[in-house]
Amino acid sequence: MAVRDWVDKQEITAGLLTLFCRHTSASLVIQENADPDVRADLETFFETIAPEEPKRYRHDTEGADDMPAHLRTALTGVQLSIPVVEGELALGTWQAIYLFEHRARPHDRQIVLHLWGD
Amino acid sequence: MAVRDWVDKQEITAGLLTLFCRHTSASLVIQENADPDVRADLETFFETIAPEEPKRYRHDTEGADDMPAHLRTALTGVQLSIPVVEGELALGTWQAIYLFEHRARPHDRQIVLHLWGD
Amino acid sequence: MAVRDWVDKQEITAGLLTLFCRHTSASLVIQENADPDVRADLETFFETIAPEEPKRYRHDTEGADDMPAHLRTALTGVQLSIPVVEGELALGTWQAIYLFEHRARPHDRQIVLHLWGD
């Protein structure tokens, strides 16, 4: 994973990594890394809870998937901070970091990484 | 924006700003800064997902908007950390920080700002 | 509270405490510390919004409460950062930190604490 490789290169033993997604229609989540069904169920859930139903929303500047993408981003968040312990991200065994794209078509996304430590 | 002005005054080149909302019925979200319809749709969405329906909730100490405010706060969160890069918050072009008031009547709200860096 | 006691022992005057939950079926929330009804309503709400309905989900490796636990974790988050001011967590009067267990049976959970400051 790119984030893990980047942290390795910084040669920090103990610290805090912050990931920040610079968008309002994509978010960052930590979820199970084993069964791909989890990601499929997660997508279905957010499609159900914040559906593409144009008549529900006033904002539709970029199409029917525009406002649902904002809502799903608000529910999941754009920032994560993860402690670094003994040079490694302190993620649990089953945890992985995902960029959660909420627009129908893929977009280029920028994530700022901030690492503080010794 | 008050947060941006405060960061400017600290004269930090690279670091991490943390905003912390000291309440359980107001939250912090990053959302689109351009079209006010986004904020209106966001409010409608949270009113729908966690509605003011007194019979749904046991807790109503401060009125019908009390428990829905707690739920909306739990869904959106009270803390944000944003990297500072070259002296500026690394927000995306379309991102702005909002204090999301979930009570029916406006309340005085305290946000603690913590800035770490060089 | 264990977290507060741990912070006291570190003898940091000003800094930032980060809590990180190393799981995908338990989360961290800040909520009202006074009325236990708030916690009960919170649990009911998340049981309603992400229900245990096996036919809804593909992922059920660990049982009917498996995928709902992932969804409730994605909605509430596994990380919190709280400023430390004058040696104390800057929590509001009504705020307390909760580990939100989303599995039906209790599990052992690991929370990593990271404190940075002077």
C-alpha cells in the first residue's frame, strides 16, 4: 500500500500520521481488508442511505450523483490520524485505509499526508 | 474566515491544525463552499435521517430537538485535523470548515484550536 | 476514566491526545455523559439505520451482526484527537469519550493512545 511505503521511507519511530482528503465528494474510511464483500456492502449501504434521487436535492450542479456524494462524504469524513508505533502504522490486523470515491465516474483525488514524530 | 486568520497569525510554516468542538449537539464538517444549496440539502438530509419525532427517543431533557442533535453530532463528528503546508491550511479548492449547529435555537459554541508545527 | 488518568500521568501541559481504535466493528464517539438514555437512544438509532437483516448483506462471515457492525463503525469512526490544555483534556462539560461496541457479544478491544506535547 502506498501510504505504508511512504511512512516506511520517513524513518519515524514514533509519531502520528494524518491523512487529509482535499475533496467534498470522496472520503477516507478504515475498513476490513479481507473480504471484498465488505466494500460492496458498504457501497450499497451508502447508496441506500443517501440515494441518487434528483427530486430530493436542490444542488445538482454536476449531476444526479453530486449531492449524494457530498452527503456520503459528510457521513464518513475526510480526515484520519493514525499513530505510528515502532516505525509502523498502528492499524489493527483487519484494518486498511480506503479512499471512498462517491462520484459515479472516477476523479483524480489528492490526499495530503502529514507525519509528525521522532 | 476566522480560523484561517488565526492560523495566519501563528506564523507556522508546516504543521497540523486540530479543531475540537466542545459540545454534543453541534459538530464540525468540511463541505462545499460555493453553492449554499449544499448546506440546505445537508440540513434537510440530517433532519430526515435523525428526525425530530419525540416518540422515537427516551432522552428529551431539553426538548424535541435534543436527541436528534446528539445523533447528528455522532454521525458527523466534533473533531477535524487539517495539515498546514507553506503557512496555509491544505484545504481543497472547494472545501470550507463549517460549525454544524444541530439545536433548533442557536447556542454559543466553543471550538478549541490546537496548532502544532514549525 | 482510564483515559483521563493516563493523560494525568504523562505530565503534559499543552498538547494533543489521539485515540485510535484498532478494529472495524467498534468505534469511538464523544457523547453526553449525564443521561444514560442518550446511550440507549444512540444504540437504538444505529440498530435502525444499519439493521441486522441478513438478506441485505453479502458479507456475513462472523454472523448476522458482522456487516451491521462494519457499517456502524464507518458512520462513527475509529479515531479522535482531543487537545490538552493546562494539563487536562479540553472536553466540554457534557462530553465523555465512549468505545462503541457494535458486535452483539462483547469483544476485547485495543485502543492506541498517542500524546504529543510539552
